[in-house]
Amino acid sequence: MGIDISLPPEWEQFARSCVRTGRYHDLSEVVRSGLQMLQAAEEQRAAFLASLNAATLEAEQRGFRTAKQVETSVLDAIAEAERRG
């Protein structure tokens, strides 16, 4: 099964230069390599987001406050101090 794709001229030129240097056999191999890198990056992104979500959940369970909550408390305290003079 083949896929017909269009690339901006600068990307097509880059892909062709990769083939000319001998690093890749053909344009399909260049595209496959790029997709493999994209897939790896997306998997890393998903793992990172999962770890952030787990850390957030753990922080909530332990009663830690978010940076936004701390900021709001500090700004409220400053405003209250300014009101008192």
C-alpha cells in the first residue's frame, strides 16, 4: 500500500539531499525515519504527561497546594497587608 504525500519545497529538497548523501535508500525511507522519530517523541510526550498527572494526583492526595493556589494566597496576603496600612 502506498501513500501519496506532498511536501513543501524545502522539505522535499532536504529529503532528496538525505538520499543523495547515501544515508537513505529512497524518499520512502526518509519519510519512515521521520515518522519513527515522531512516534518516539509522541511516546515520550505521553509518558511525560502520564508522570505529571500521577505527580499531580499524588500531590492532591497528600494535601500539597498548587503553585496557583500558593500565588493566590500570597497575593491575598499582600492585599490584606496593604489594606491594613
